[in-house]
Amino acid sequence: MHTMKTRSILSLALTLVLCSGAAEAKGKKEHKSRDANQDGLVSADEFLANRKHPDKAKAVFEKADANKDGQLDKPERKTLKKHGKKHAGKKGEARAKQKGGKKKQKTNG
């Protein structure tokens, strides 16, 4: 009976370790997708690569590059990510106004 309990505990522990590792890997993967040379910094060229609107992306990069060294370090990327999430809702509202409508409201029913 102790063997079954031990196996259950070990199985649970292994599952937790694997899940936490997967979450960490996802965050690293998102950063690595822009950090082509994997030096821990995102250069302007890396940031602008394959962008639909390079002029807008360049302006975003320049604003995010707080110390003006031409690269985004981890704190600058973190600030950029927070800034993007904060304004995502406003973009949706602006697009709705351009289309002549309002942002859809959830209804109960």
C-alpha cells in the first residue's frame, strides 16, 4: 500500500515539475523568437524583422529603448510588454470606431 502512495506522490511531483518547466520554456521561446542570435538582447534589426508595419515597429522600438543603446534588455522588454497589454483594449475600441460601430459588450442571456 505504501508503494502505491509513493508512486502517486512521485507522479504528482513529476507532473508539477514538467508543467512549471513548460511554462518557463514558453516565456523563453517568446523572447528567443525575436532574439535571433540569443545574446539576451533584442537589437533593432531583430525587433524589426518580418514586421508588417516596420515604421510603426521602429517607433515602438525607439520608445521602448529607454537607455538608447540600440538594444532591448530584459527590463525594457518587460516594460514594453506591460505597455502593450495596457493599450490593447484601447486599440480594439479605436478599430470599432473606425468601422462605425462600438466595442461589443458581453450580454448575459
